[in-house]
Amino acid sequence: MKTVRRVLGCLLILGITLSVIGCTPSKKIQNNVLSYLQDKYGDELSFEYIDYTQDKGASGRYEVDARCTTDGTEFQIYVYSSLFITDSYSVVLANGAMDKAIRELFLTKDYSFYIEKITWKNLFEDGTTDYRFRTVEHPNIVDIREANRIYRVTLTPDHTPEQYISWMFNFLYDMKDSGAEVEDISFEFPYGDDTFIVHTDYATIAEFGFGQVLYKIVPVIEEEAARPKNLFSIDDVITIEMRGVVEGTENSVIRTVG
């Protein structure tokens, strides 16, 4: 019996040790990350860990969830090695500031409640393949007139295609009235079992008008949502180029597995 208890005790200690090792990055990783953040942002900001995971694939990177304790911003850090660390602090802060600026301006609009999230800039740098986070200079200072390109506007679920299209039009017209003629934007919304992403711009909606866009795009959304699913396409993402669909251009609708 003593032997059994001794073995069980050893296993318990081993389990606790492994769980601690599995939940805390090595001290070297922690020190490298904190030094990196201090070098990049200076002593006026302080940061802390929240949690982390490690990619078991080819990259082997640590994916650290962190928080700026100075302003409460939560963001991610990717640690590939002591020589390559990249963080999303500034772009997350800038996106939050722009989201707030647009929401405050559109607070009285009847569709503002249905905007779930406004992501001004893609978290990752354009044209990179290594998931390098974007750095934004002066992320606390944003002007709605700078939002002539918006990476993603996420709309709330459980609405009709007609409603989604109408909110896109309202949003782009209101942005124009506010001094930002949006040259590139994507709207995301769930419909059926799929996620739809519609790429458009102010010029397209101004040229074709609500009626023609609605007439062309709603049947496409309904058809794609009704398409039979197989085992690997339950969470499909359908990307729609608004101008291409209205003009009847080929390859304006792309379905990918999310």
C-alpha cells in the first residue's frame, strides 16, 4: 500500500510540474519579450502576461496574450526566437481608437447598433508571409478622415441580406459625409451556415445605386447559403466582390473553407 501511495504521490507531483511547465513560458522567453517591449515603447508603458500557447507546427512560435497595464489594451505577441519578436499593441490600440471615433460620430444612426466591430487596419503588415504584426505610429491620435481604407466592418448576426446591404450603403454614405471617401472596405456577416465577406468601396455604391446592387447581390447570397454542404464545408467563407457581381465579372464570388 505504501508503494502504491508513493507512486501516486510521485505521479501527482509530476503532473503538477508538467502543468506549470506547460502554462508558463521559460524565464528566458519572458525576459526577451519584456525587454523587447520596453525597448520599443519605452518606460512610460508597462506590460504583463495573460497566457500563452506554442505552435506545435513548423514555426514553433510562442503566441503570447499580453496586456498593457498602463491603458488596459490586450494584444498578442509572436515569439519566433530571441531575434524575431513581433507584437500587435500599436495596431490594436489604433483600431480601438478609430472604432470609438466612428461609433461616436454615428451614434445616432439607426443602424449603429448592428455594427459589431470596426477593424480599421489589418493586424498584419501588407505583403508579408511571416505573420509580422503591423506597427502604427501615434496610435492614440486618429482622424476619421484617415479611414479611407477600412480592413473589416463586422455586422451582427440574424439579419436578412437586404438589411446587410442597406447598412453597407448607409455606412459608406455617412463616411463620405464625414470627410472619408472610402476607397476599399470589407463587410463581414454570418448568414445561414456561412460567413460572407463583401468587398466594395464608395465609388461602386455611388455608381450603381442601392436598387441595382440589391438586385444583383441578394440572389448570390441566397444561392451560396443554400448550397449543399459536405463534411469539410460547414464553416465556409464566401467572398464577394460587389463591383464584379454587379457587372457580371467571372470569379467575383470565391468560396473557401474557413
